[in-house]
Amino acid sequence: MLKANDPSLHSWIEIAPNSDFPIQNLPFGIFETDDRDPRVGVAIGDYVFDLLAVARLNLFELIDIDPNVFHRPYLNDFIALGKPTWRAVRNRVSALLRNDNDEISGSSELIDKCLVKQSDVRMLMPVKVGNYTDFYSSIEHATNVGTMFRDPKNALLPNWKHIPIGYHGRASSIVVSGTDVRRPNGQTKAPDAELPTFGPTRLLDFELEVAFITGRETKLGESITPNEADNYIFGLVLFNDWSARDMQTWEYVPLGPFLAKSFASLISPWVVTLDALEPFKVKGPVQDPKPLPYLQFTGNHNYDINLEVLIKPESGQETSICHSNYKYMYWNMNQQLAHQSSNGCNLQVGDMYASGTISGSDKGSYGSMLELTWRGTQPIKLADGTERKFINDYDTVIMRGFSEKNGIRIGFGEVKGKVLPAL
């Protein structure tokens, strides 16, 4: 067991039992306040632990690290220091926050310097995303979409069970939770129309995804195996891959998603480390046929992460519309990263890899409106009595996720975004 994961640990900070951020989590993020410029922090209960303040107090003195690495607008420089450093810092933070340690808790002055209420901070993008890949790795989602748009008897294309399908997306439009999303304009073609038209998408959708962030580079021409991938993955975030379905239908043949996806993707601000999720590894679905040797692995590399999607109209209450789980993924993240590098494509620190829509086997676990309403033919009723086929202007879509075992809950917080009308 990793030292910081010990379920018997307790903090001197009061933490609610249902908090996403107990002492066993300690996710990293970038925050600012009115009097603190952007810097690295760790979430603990309802607070942010200011790592720059901690470093300037020489409380990381036994770790060979420059305090200024925490005085950055992104985590990239810290991540680039490597897994031994990530682990050492997380272990030291855990020690400082334990209820049997008074290095900080024994001084109200130090507490004020190192702790900030989460309600008083502004969370920023945690990483500078240089490259972004979006996969298509849920067999339930792929089957649902294939059934809707193709022959139900041949819902999966012949390559799907042999290769982790993915495409390179737009890194510049990945933004942090709380950012408003403008309904995109684009070209669409009605089934009975002779020519396409240009205007706001009518079929705006979310996609429930989880994304991982790489923390180690490879050289051009190198590749890694699934069993090596854990050493290249820093952590995970929740990911909402907004989609304009009518634009996508018209443009995706023959080269795949383009403007229907690139207008915005939202991520949760706290990066939950792979170390913190170690206790929640589970066996994934049986892969039949057996993958080619370069995609084979040992051990468990799926993760039991409960996921939920809610819709909140502008003047209404939240309605939960989906409960799914990351463990359903057919292709796990280790296989995804190994496949990404298999042709010699070089990995970079801060790269983001999204899972693709995460759907389960029953309707309540479908991870998109496309599936939940079955192309709009089965509208969802919200708590205020209104119905949704897709997402309306001024709706806020909220995604939440957490793992739980032996009374320990490791959460991601939430990713949310409000839809504004097209310009």
C-alpha cells in the first residue's frame, strides 16, 4: 500500500464524510485568489493547501525541489519532475496534514498562510494541453451509436475490437469547469433538403468522459507497452466532450469529427493522481478476440469510478439523468496510451487523452443525450416538468465522479458548464 493511501489516516482539518477530498486523495490543481497569483494547490476537504506557501516555509526541505516550481500557471513543470517527485510531494503533504503532525497545525499563523477556503479561490486550467486525443472505447456506446446509424446486426465496425479507435482533437478549446459554452454555428443538412445550411446547432449534446494526463515524454520513434503506461500517466480528470450532433452527422464522413467537437471541451480542475486511485483498480471486460501482442497487458487497469450527469435549467433544480462507471471501458487507458505511441508518435508532458463516451448496458447509464433520448425520439423529463431531447440554451450540464471503498471516498469534484445562445 502507498503510504498516503492508508485508510486509517485522519487529518487535523475537519472533513465531511461525503467530501471528495479526504486526506487519502490530495489531488493537484492551479488556483488563484484576490491576493494570491496563480500557483499549485492540493484539495483537502473544503480547503486548498497552498504548496507555494508550504515550499517557501521550507517544509519540503527533504525533497530536492525548487519552490518556484509551485509558482506556475500550470502543473506541467511540476509534472515534468517525474513520478518519484510526485509521490514524494504527495506523501509529504499527507504527513503535514495528518492529525498527529503539528508542523503547521500548531500555529494559527502557518495555517492562515497555507490554507485557503475553496469558496474563496478561482480554479484555473490545471495543465497546458499541447496535444489532445479522444478515444472511442466504450463498447456499449459504440454499439448504441452503430445501431442508430447503421445496421443493428453490424453495429460495431470490423476494426473496433482490434484497435483502440481515436482521433486527434483541438487542444486550444479545452477549458476548465465553470466556463460558459457558446452554442456553435455550423453547417448541417436536413435529410429531406437538397443543400446544406449554416446556423446554430439544434442538437447540442454532452459526452460523459474521463481523461488522463501524461507526465513523461518519449522521443519520436519510441513506443511503450501497456505494462509501462502507469509510469507515464500523472492523473485523471472528468471530461465533458461537447458535441453538435447535426453538424457531426453531416461532416464526419470521410475523416471523422471536426467542427462538431472542436468548439469546447470542459475538464474538472483537480487532477486525481493515479496513485490515489490505486485501491480502485478492477478487472475490465473480457476482450474477445484477444488483442494483438503490443496491446496485451498483465494485472488490472480498469478503475471503479462512479459517474453522474445532471442537467440544471437556468431557473430550475438539478435533475440527475445518468449514472455510469469508468470500469465499463473495453479498452483501458494503458492500452490507449500504448496504441498512441505504437507508431512512434512522441508523448509529451501535459498531453490529454479522453476515454470517449462512457455508457453502461442499461439506459440509465448511457453517457450522452444521443443515447438517453435515442436520437430525440424518447425525451427526458426534468424535475421542473420540462422535457429535453438535447441541451437547451441556458441549461447547465454537471458531471460528478468518485470512487469509494472501505469507507474512503476519492472524488473529482465536478465539471460544469452553462450553454449560452449562438452569436
